Amino acid sequence: MKKIILPFQRVLIQKRLCVGCTSPLDKAKKLGKLSERRELVECKCRRRYVYNKELNEYQRASFQEEQQLLKELNKKPVL
Ligand SMILES: [Zn+2]
């Protein structure tokens, strides 16, 4: 028997809502730019998303993207 898992998370993101607490991502805190078109934002529940200006949509931030940006924001040398 196949389980049908509805992609709730994807639906929520398409509606520009946080998958964890359903807060509007447009009100999420902007942490900084990943590139010209991509911005890292953090919801009040501390989940992080990448806002793509070109597509005008949000995506879950990958671990690498978070680490890369946080490193740049902190400007700490990593040894
Ligand atoms: Zn949230």
C-alpha cells in the first residue's frame, strides 16, 4: 500500500509561509545577501529560507548556504 504524502511544505512555501509556524516569510528577518538575486531570511522560529528575487519565491536554505552566509556575515576566519 502506497502512502500518499501531501507536499504541505511545498504548498506553504508557494504561499510564502513558513513550513514550521506558517508565519508570512515576507515578514521574516533578512540576514543578508547570498548573491545579487538571492537573500537569506530567518523566520521568527529560526528556520532559514532563501528568497529568490528573480523567481520571486522562497526556498528552504541548504546547510551549505547557511554556513557560507553566516561565515561572511560574521567575517570570522575559519581555520
Ligand atoms: Zn517559522
